[in-house]
Amino acid sequence: MTEGTIMPEGDAADKGEVAAGEHAEEKRPEEETKENGESRVSVPGQTPAPGAEEDEFVHPEGGWGWIVMLAAMWCNGSVFGIQNAFGILFLSLLREFGSEHDEDLRFRTAWVGSLSMGMIFFCSPIVSVFTDVLGCRVTAVGGAAVGLVGLLASSFVTSLGPMYFTYGIVFACGCSFAYQPSLVILGHYFKKRLGLVNGIVTAGSSIFTITLPFVLSGLLDKVGLQNTMRVLCILMFVLMLAGFTYKPLLPVKPSNTSTGGRCPPMNQIFNINIWKSLGYRIWAFGIPAALYGYFVPYVHLMKHVEERFGPDTNKEVLLMCIGITSGVGRLIFGRVADYVHGVNKVFLQVTSFFVIGLMSMMIPLCNIFGGLIAVCLLMGLFDGCFICIMAPIAFELVGAKDVSQAIGFLLGLMSVPMTVGPPIAGFLRDRLGSYDVAFYLAGIPPIFGGAVLCLIPWVEARRKRMEKETLSRDQDVSQKMIEHEKAQGEAAYKTGESVL
């Protein structure tokens, strides 16, 4: 067998096996056949075990995968570029639906962006199930279509109430269904270069974060909020077309259905195997714990700059700085992650959270605009590091077969802190008169979450050590049993107990 090729069923039978050879193999099912230096157990009449073909699958590491990478890059850019630029839309919403000096309006308006970001992650466990059942292509195209409808409907609303539904729920749910398949499909085409490719793909949101604030500011001044949202619908339409490039390559896992229907059994739809990994459970707790203050700067930094440095300050530059260094960080740390062994990639996320937390606390201390630019540059760099290695860490903790739902459940758990953080910050601003305390508190969760993640490499090392000890003990027991049986046979021979 050529290494990396998928052997069809019955291939051995097609290579001139004679009946006598088949009967001989039936008598010796444990005998190994070796081809090109590889060994495997040959049991006639027995179908290959599920997953055997997947083990022989070789990722193309390129080809059509580069087109898929560009499509996934557009997905990340259009989805999170719009979300990260909500600070610009936030100011326009304040002017459109009330006075900027209305204390309650800041709190209520912040819920539009927070609900949208939270719903993208909240839907992720459901999206992972749809991705496993329907495939990446159908899920992504359908999600982009729903997002297009939600964004288009948002351009016709005239109050915050309907905006919660059209923008915060419908548009965000569509983005969620379009986004997650873009992460999963990369594992079909890349393995050795997965870290680098993830860095390139997630850099798409950085490119859009750099450009969209300036584009949105110009559009809002010239055509208004409603027409600006209609222009953004073009991004979602292109996203829908990009989803058609998601051609799956990995072999489909067989489903043991007795009814013959298309729907697999419930235990295959909701994969509970991922929760058996203690390392994944710690990861699924530590990441959300670190994100309660993550989205606060994206929503409130623009307003804080206006209050601290005046309304004429070129505040869009800060989002551009975050976007530029975030893109650089995704490319650099995505490549670095390919050289970091196993779960030790987690230490890159730990460093990221520590820096992001400290930079959030530094925002109120910056009394000159240049200092704020420096803070945003560092925050963006390590934001890129945190994001680009999410998928590689998931592959390390649960394996390629379970990574879809592992990412999905993690993103779902991330929805709560991503949703409640900005409204809490807005509430503190309304009650205390400034954003200082809000930014100080926003820096605490990342530091705490990073400290929790430090446990993962230790837990995984202990697990591997225990598995190695168990395997060694089982091998010792097997060896002793073989020696005991051999000794008994020799003793029986010497005493003449065998029948002549």
C-alpha cells in the first residue's frame, strides 16, 4: 500500500488471492501482512474498523485549499470586521435614536452590539451539529443568506427595539452559521501548515478592522445609517458565494443507524467525548472566564476618546492600530504555533491574556493620545495571538474527529461574557461619569483566565504519563502470561504428560 492513499474495501481480494490462501488466512487471523515496511492485521471477511480510512488520509497542504483559505479569510473579515467596527456604528445609533447625553441610551444601545457578538458565539454549539450533519458548505451558505436578510432588515428599522432582533439576533445567527465552518474546513486541506493558514485566515478580520472604520465614517456622513447598512449587505452576499468553495475532503464517519434514515443517532449528533478530556474542560472554562472584558474596548473606546481628547480627535486610528497589529500577530504567532509542541501552545494564549488585561487597565492612564496608540498596538498584537491558535489548540486537546463540536461548545460558552461585558461597562459609565473604572475592571478577567489555562499542560502531561504507565503495565502482564504458559508447556513435555 502506498503511504497516504485510501485503500478501497476488498482491494486485497482483487490482487489475486487464491481460495487456499483465504482458508489459510482464516486459520491465522492474527498473522500480519507487510507491505512497503508497514504492518497491519489481516482478518478475511472483516470490514475495516471505522476511522481506519481517516488514519490513512493525507491532507493536500495546498491546491484547492488555497482558494478555500481565501474564502475563509473573507468570512472572518466580513463577520468580525463589522463587529469590531461597531464602535463607529454605536456613535451613529446614539445620534439616530436619541441624544448622546441620554444616560440610559448608552446602556441600551450597547446591547445591540453586545447581543450581536454574543449570539455569534451562543449559536456555535448548534452550528457544530449542523456542520457535522449537513456539511460545511450547506451550513456556511445558508448562514450567510440569513445574515444578509438580517442586515438588510436592520436598514429599515427606526428604533432600538426591532434592532435587537434584526441586527442582534438574525444577522448575528447568520454570521455564526457562516463563520464556524470556515474554521472546520481548513482541517480538511491542511495539517502541517494549519497554524500558518489559521493565522492568514484570521488576519482577514484585521484587514477589515483596519479599513472598515474609515469606510463606515465616510458612508455614515454621506448616505446615513440605513444606506450604510445596505452597503454592508454586499459583504454578506460575497460571503454567501464564498461558502460554495467549501468542498469537504475528509471521509465521512459511518453512522450505525438501524432505520436507514438520513439522521444519525443522537449520541453521534451531540458528541460527549470531548468533555472526557480534563484539559479541554479547563480550556472551556478558562477562555470564557478571560473574556468578560474582551469586547469592552471595541464598543466603548471610541466614546472614551471623545470624552477624554475631544470629538475632533481622529479616533478611527485606534481601531486601525488594533487591526494592523492584530493581523501581524496572527501571521507571526500562527507560524510560531506550528513549532510549539502539543498543548504547550496554550502558553501563547496565557501570555496573550496577561498582556490584554494589562493594556485594558492602561487605557484610563493614558493622558496623551500617543500613549493610547501604543496601548492599542500591543493589545492588537496579542489579540491576534489569542485568536489564531484557538483551532490548533482544539486539535491538540480532542483530535481532528471531534474538533468541530469542541470549537462549537467553546464558542457557545464564550457568548455570555462577550454579551454582558460592554453593557456592564456602559452601566458603570452612566453611574460613575467616566469609563475609568470600567476599563480597570475589564483587565481583571483576562489575567484570571490566563492563570487558569496554565494548568492545561500539567494536566495533559500527567494524563500521557498515566497512559504510558498503564500500557507498560499491560505489556508486562501479557509478557508474564506468555512466559507462564510457555513454562507450563515445557514442564508438561518433560514429565511425559502428553499423550503418545
